Amino acid sequence: MTVIVKAGWACAFAAGVLGLAVLAGGAAESLADDVADYTVIDGNVDPNTREGYTVYSRACMACHGPDGLGSSFAPSLIQAAERRSFEEFAQTIAEGREIQPGQVMPSFADDLYVMSNLVNVWSYLKARADGGLGRGRPGIIEDMQEDEES
Amino acid sequence: MLRVSTYAIAAVGLLAAPMAQANENVLELIDNPELWATQLGNYQGHRYSQLDQINRDTVGDLRAEWQFSTGVLRGHEGGPLYVGDGRLYIHTPFPNKVFALDIEDQGRIIWSYEPDQDSRVIPVMCCDTVNRGLAYADGRLFLNQADNTVIALDAESGELLWSVSNGDHTQGETMTMSPLVVHDKVIVGISGGEFGIRGHITAYNAETGDMEWRGYSTGPDDEVLLDPETTLMMGEPVGEADLGVSTWPEGEWERGGGAPWGWVTYDPELDLIYYGTGNPGTWNPEQRAIDGEPADNKWGITVFARDPNTGETKWVYQKVPFDEWDYDGINENQLIDVEIDGEEVKGLGIIDRTGFGFLLDRETGELLVAEKFAPETNWATHYDMETGRPVVDEDYSPHTQGVDVNTTDICPTAMGAKNMQPTSYSPDTGLIYAGINRICMNYEPHEVEYVAGQPYVGATLTMMPAPLENDEGMEGRMGSFIAWDPVKGETVWEIDERFAVWSGALTTAGDLAFYGTLEGHIKAVDIETGEHLWQFKTPSGIIGNVNTFQHEGKQYIAVLSGVGGWAGIGLAAGLEDPEAGLGAVGVFAALQDYTELGGVLTVFALPDS
């Protein structure tokens, strides 16, 4: 079994719920540096990271390609998650960007669904970049699913 | 003062006279086998040339004479026009540059034109900032800009003659399709089916740019320009009024899509234009159902036959009532005269997004043949030939499976078994030649709220290569080039390709069929057997159309390469292996391992002997 947890705000929570061996990736980083918060176990993820996948697929995939991989139209967001800070990521989504003539990122400032899920999308992309999460639609870790519903 | 006015009126009169004959001019150009005057080669959309200097015996010597970089990245669809004046006229994706290139001077730029457009139009173009090319008539070039401006340029000088706005990109409306000039009118469609627009087709006066008529794809009959008493559906009058309103839940027709963003064809004898409308708004079928039951959502995914003079609808055929898969029905309607059981039939052939090859009667709109050209097609088992409706398989029906449920292994994918890439019809063989997609999908609809100018999609999908039938064909292949018998409804031969074949096909009297691949190869094959005869690797993937023409006794082949479009977005990183489970690295070919962006025109000819 592979377990990878990257915790910003909810490290203790995730580890406690799981009661499993945990590879904590962000221990030395401050919250301001990185708010990514994901758990990956055998290709399944926590509910918030799964929500990040869903938001990505609905709002970002049409240009950035499947699974964060980039396309002929827009760059890989997995690479962006490796190179940029959460702050830069959030700013780009909110403000949009004209990268060069003919290449434009729209502003999502008016899209409440996207704006309220920024941390979840970031967590999903970080899980793809650093957390060993593969392609496709991840399942939700069973214990955490029950926790959500209770 | 009075004299000046009189002179001005006289001048307008002089200009007006030839424009009224625009149709005659285009017909004359089309009749000349040396020219390639419309994007589809002729009004009927055949993409066939009588030229035979390049043929089965000589094609092996075909070589690139010169290349021209357009300076634009992004997907290059459409192709060059040649109207006999020693120039090639080409266009680019956004920013929609136009070039007149000197054939006798290896593509020297005679003039170029670049419109000034709001770059905010870019993110509302769902599947790349493509453009499918110019139209020409009577010394004028016509172009649909991304920002909905329709323009006329003087072909001699590149001077702007008129421009008119056909839509509003802040509402999600854009333009990608190529206009068609019929009589004195420029016929244009619109794009934006993923942004909840209300699709329409419009005729502008070719001389002045004044709007002559507009027919909507949804809504009341008087705005669709449809008369339920006289407009035919499956050979009978439509009967019921305002189906474009009543087959939708309250008000949904106002954002009901049906964007005609594909090719328009024209029958000069019947004096009818033909085109298909796109997907009916949101991809979430639940939001288009009435009381939870499937509703037809007319006139989405419908073939329209209209009078080009007035826009009035002669007949309609809805290929997919109540779409659940984004089978965006804009595929070109090839006007082909066929023989069925010894009788001559004015036919209309479609290699359709749905995976079905259709043959219709183009006088009445009756369905004559509907057979699968992509055998993996499973969303419908077959078409009911009495009603003309598909028989949907519930296992592959996202509406039946429900909102927020992932319906798996649907074939074909939303890209369609064929997308916009136009087919070719050879009157010599009676076959249709088509680049097709062999890709399937999982489709999960979700609730989506309409906000003007924002995406209105309402489904997510993942794609995978179509399974092989009986272990035949290339493992993991995502496309094929096929020869299709439109009357028998069967594939005659098939060549598998690694990626979807997203380029427009060409056939010639030289017994050749040409097509391009996403890796960037242009290929020539034997029209009878499909035997591979020649290929050349252009600098980028080909989603443009292969065209041919003759200048000063020499036959040329020309093609725009420049990967992009939905193919580039979906296939850049490769597809998932559905068998490998979660976490697997995609094992199927990734387009980004083969090609990069960049628009280039390549012109080929035989060496001088």
C-alpha cells in the first residue's frame, strides 16, 4: 500500500483519521508557502482532493487538457504546481493573464464555484505533481468517505 | 454637389452589377478544373479534382517546392484558395491574418491583412482559436473573424471593403466556420455551443455587408424561418408549430446552442443550401429534459435545407433528438448523385459525428441509409428507418444512467467518430473518403448554471482509444482513413493511424486520395485499394485540408499544417489505458511526443522534367 499525505491545514486531522503510516511532505513548510492538503492511498484520495479533480475537470480541462497534463492550447498545470506558489496560482485564476498575443487565460473572479475551490484544485494538482496520484478519476478513500457522510 | 452624388450612385451601380452574378462567378471558377475556388472544392462539397498530372505513377516523385510560415501558433484548419490569378490566398487562426502569396515567387507576400481584435475572445473559443478559411467571389475575399466580424477584402489589394458584426463574444459567441457565397449573399454560421448561445445562420449582401436574412436553430418558427405546413421532415410536413420552443423545458431554447459552425454546401439546380446544427446547449441532458423525460430539443443536431434567397427551410432532418453525448451534428453534407436499385437519386451523404454514415434524399430530406462506419459505435444499436430516429442503448445513455453518474465506455467520444475534417467524394469510384476518430469515452453529466459569456457545459468526460473489433487493426490506434460506400453503407477499405485523422481529404482523377495526420505527415494512397504510395513530414500536425490546383501547366498540392483544435487539446498528453486502472501512466501515444505548434503552408509539385 502506498500512502502519501501532504498536509497544510489539516495534517493532524488526516493522520488521526487514518491511523496509518504517513509520509508527511510539508512538515517544514509554513502555511503561507503551501496550503496543499491531500492524502493519496493506492490511487484513492480524500474527499477535498477529489473535489479538486472534479472542479479541474469542469473548469480547467477544456483548455489545460486531461488530468492537468496540458495541451496544444494551454500549459500543463502539474508543472505549474511544481514551479509556482499557491499565491501565484490563485492570482492567475482570479485575474486571468495575457501570456503572449494569442494566448490568454480568462479571469475566474466571478465564478464562485471555482473561487471557493481554489485550495481543492491546488491540492489535486499538487497530488498529481508530488503525491504520486496518477491519471484519471480518483476514487475516495473509503474511511474518509464514511467520515464525510457521518 | 449634385454631380458628385450622381457619379457616386453610378459607381455603386457598376459595382452592384457583377455582384448580383456572384453565384455565376463562383460557378465559373468551380467549373475550371485548374482552380480550387471554395474550401470544399465545389459547391457540392466533393473535395475532388479532375487534375491528373500527379497520379499513381508519378506521385512517388512529388516533392515540396516551398514552405511558408504563417507566424501563428495554434491549430490551422481550412486550406488555401486558388482562383487563377497566380496567388494563393491563405488565412490563419486568431489573429486571423490573411495572406496573398505569389505562386511564381515561392510564396512572396503580395499583401497581408491582420484585423485588430479583442484578445478576450480567445478564452471563449472552446476548442482552440481555429478558423476554417476564406471564401472568394468576384474579386473579393470573405472572412469570419474570431470576434464575430464578417469582412470583405479586395483580393487584388487586401483593402478592407466592408465589415459587419455577426455576434457578441462577451456572450460566448465566436466565429470559426468558413463562409460560402451563394448568389449575391455571403452565408455565415456561428460558434459557441459550449457557452449557451442560440445558434443561427445569416446571409449578408456580398457587396454591402447588409444583413439579408437570419434563421435561428431554436425558437419559434418565424425566427427559425420554418413553416410547419410546408417544411418537410422525413418527407412529410412538420405539422406541429413552434417545435423549436415546445421540445425544450421552459426557456431553455434561448440558450439551446445548435451552432452551425461546420461547412455549408449548395445545390445550384435545386437552389438549396445545406448545413448541420450543433449540440443543443448544455451537455447535461437532465437540464434539457421535460419532466425528466427525454425531449427532442429541436432543432439541435439537425440537417437544414434552406432557400438561400430567403432563408426559408425546405426540409429538416434531426440526426440526434435529445443529445446525451455532445454529438454536435455540424458534419458537412456532401451532395452526391447515386443510383439505388437502378434509380437515380439526388443524394446527400454524411460521415457523421455519431459514427453513422447517412444517405438522405436531398430533395425531400428522407433518410435512405444509416449504417455504422465506425463499428465500435454503441450509443445506438441502429436507426429506425421509418421514423428516422436512433434506437439508443440504455447502457450508454447518460440520461438513463443519471446526473453525477459516470457512464462508461461509450463509443464514439464527444469528439465524434468524425469531427469537422471534411470528407472527399470521388465520382470515379462513387466512394466517400474520410479521416475518422477511433476514440471512446466515459461521460458524467452535472448540473450547471447559465451565466452569459461563461462556459455552459455540464459534463466531464475522459477518453480512451476504441477497442479493436475481432483483434483486427492497429493496437491503440485512435484514427483511420476510410473509403466508404454511401449506398451500401459499408467500408471498402481502411487504414489505421496512430492518432485521429483530423485533416480534410482530397481525391483526384490521378487515382489518388490524400490526407494528413496529426503527427504531420501528408500521405497519398491508391484510391482503389488504399495502398500507401507517398508521404512527406510537414513541420507540425495537420488539421487543415489538402487542396490541389494547376498553374502554368503545373499541378500543385498544398496544405496548411499546425497542430491544435480539439484534437490537440485532447490528445496532446495521450489517452488513458482503460484497462490499466487508477494511477497508471498513459500507455497510449501522446501527440506531444510527435509534434509541436506552428503554422506552415507547404506547396508540392513534381520536378520539372
